[in-house]
Amino acid sequence: MRAAIAAHDFGTVFLLARAEASISYSKIAAECGIKPERVSALARGDGSVTTFEKIATIADALRIPGHMLGLTPRTWEATEHPIRHPSTSAGTTDMSRNGDSAVRRREFFKASASAGLAVGLPELTPYTTCRRIGRDVPDQLRQRTARMRRLDDILGGGDTYRVYLGEYQATKTVLREASYTEETGRALLSVLAEQAQQAGWAAFDAGNHPDARGLYEDSHRAATEAGDAALAGNALAFLAYLRINGDRVAGVETAEQSCRTAGADAPPGVRALLHERLAWAYAVAGRVSETERALHAAEAALNDGDGSPQPDWVAWVDRDELRIMTGRCWTELRRPLRAVPILDDVLTRYDDTHARDKSLYLSWLAESYMAAHEVEQAATITSRILELSAGVASVRPRQRIEPTLRQLTVHRELPAVAETLERAGA
């Protein structure tokens, strides 16, 4: 690591960060202001970082002391405490000192990469047992949750699950140990339901379905107790997403219940989201007319928007998101001629910085190309998915393309297919 830093070999720095500290390329990309695919390329030895501005950015993001890179001391070096190894109580040093035992590479990078997670979060007052808290506290927690949610735009659940779970557990402690009015208690329960959903989503993205299910169920109970019908409906929609692959009847019933629970008076963004997820459940169950009806209901909900504030947890739902879901549904219903134009159009505008989501959405495009017997195009899209998802801490992109990869193996004689299969190690 020292040799790589001295040589400005950031590809090796990133490679070691992932290998030794289990820090994904997507997290490194987020901290360093580099696209995830660029981080992956550097780690493979493709290209180098040469500009002063980018080297300084990487130094600050990973907390590499300036002298190790031939830079002046960084501004943060004078204000931050030395990084301490967890097994010692005192006397350790930072990366600039000699000695292999001083600071483990793993601890250095874990501390560096996690440092950026708290940037910009609202400061919270420590709550002690039995302390009485005011009605401003739920608002503070909700703002903090909204900021934390933005991590999901660029990081996978493997990176964010423990962070989100910690926030959820901290709010549970406040509910259990602090004192407050009934109104404040309901607001705290609503925040707790929101945090449980976020932690459950990260668990699901990381492949931990039992934890995801438990968190969604906890969220439903908290939202119901809080009288927050929209959040209660969304908790059921998350559960439907989990159930639909194992039990299609139960998945559809839960998705239908989610819309009923939220009700017709729910904010337009909430209704759009829940009807999108209902459309997906219908599509997986092979129910064409119901799928179309749910998609139309989602579109109508978006058209109802009058500019009034929406819950932050539906801020990402827009017309492009609905088009992507429409393409996904037509792919699932084996209608590639309807799916391909929609997905191809919207995904050309989708930013690569959202590497996990884009790679997932492209998987439905690749699947539709295979269904249309456009094998080489499917292979090209699959190769792009592999490039985008490299280092993303999510199990879902690879799981999604496994069936396509198996189908591609019978066309190995085609150069584009052979290259994709080699990249995939298949």
C-alpha cells in the first residue's frame, strides 16, 4: 500500500482497499468523485490518475497524509485525531509512520471511507435515559434519515445496511428510554417505520432476506401504531416485493393490500409508487390486463401531482422511473417488442453514477433482447452490466443476469458472446 501511494498507483490503492478492507468500488467512487466504472478500470490496471486536482481529491477522501503523495499537508491533518487501532488504548500513529503493526490497512480504509457518510447530517443532541424531548426531535431525525437515504443512490446494501440499521436501533432506544408527549411519540414511531424500511431495503439488496422481512414487518407495526397509512402501505409493498417470487398469490394479495392501506387520499407520489409495485406483482404473476391497469393508475397518480410536498421516501418516483417499471413489466410478461424501445430510450439518459440501479435496469433490457433472439445485442448489454456493477456491494445485479449468461453459453462461438462470458468468468 505504501509503495502504491508513493507511485500514485491508485488502481492498486483501490484494489487493496476492496481486498483488504472490503470497501466496494462504488463507495470509493462516491468518496473520491470518480465514476464507479472508472474505479474498476483503474483497479484492473487500465489508465492512471495524473492531474493534481484529482490526486488531491483522492488524498482528502481516503485521508492519505499529503507528504505520502508529494503534497503539502492537508488541511484536515491538523484537526483530526490520529487513527487508533481498536486493539490498543493509546500510543498508535497514523499511516505516515513506520512499522507494519502501527495501523492496519483494513482499519485505515474503513475509517477513511466511513468518514464521508456523516458529512452534512444534522447534528443531534445525545439523549439520556428519561430525558424529556420536544416535538422538534422527530423532525431532526426525519431530516437525518432523508440525508442518509441519499447514500442508496450510489452505494449498495452491503455498504449501507449497518449504517441504516444503526440509525433504526438508535431511534428505538429514544422511544424506549426518553419521555415525550403522545403526539411526539407518534411522530417518532413514524420516523422509526421509515428507518426500518430503509434498513430492510439495504438488507434485501445485500441478499439478507430474513432480516429484510423482519424489518419490513417491524416497519408495518410502527407505521400502523403511528397512524401513518402511507408508510404502512409502503411496508406492505416491500413485503410483497419479497413474497412475489416465492408465492405469487401471496405477493399479489400483499401488493393489493398495500394500495388499500395507503388509501386514495395518500400523496400522489405514494400512490404512484405503490401502484408501480402492484404492477410488478401482477407482471410476475403473468396477469397482463391487471398489470396495464396498475401502470395506468400509477401514471394517473403522477398526473395528479400539484406541486405539494411529498414524503422524501418517494422523491425518486418520476415519469422515467415509471417508464423503467413499464419496461420491466413487459419484459417479465415476455413482450420484448414493447419492452425494448422503452428501456433503451430511458436508460440512455440514466446516469452511470447510479451504477447498481442502472445495471439492474439494463438486465431487463438484456433479457428482452434475448427473448427477441438478438443475441449479440444481449451480450453487449450484459457486458455493460458487468462493467457497471463491478465492486458494487449488491448481490442483485449478478443474480439478475445469471439466467441471461446461461442462455448466452450456447452461442459462445459469437465473438461478442465469448468476450462477455470471459468477463463474467462463465
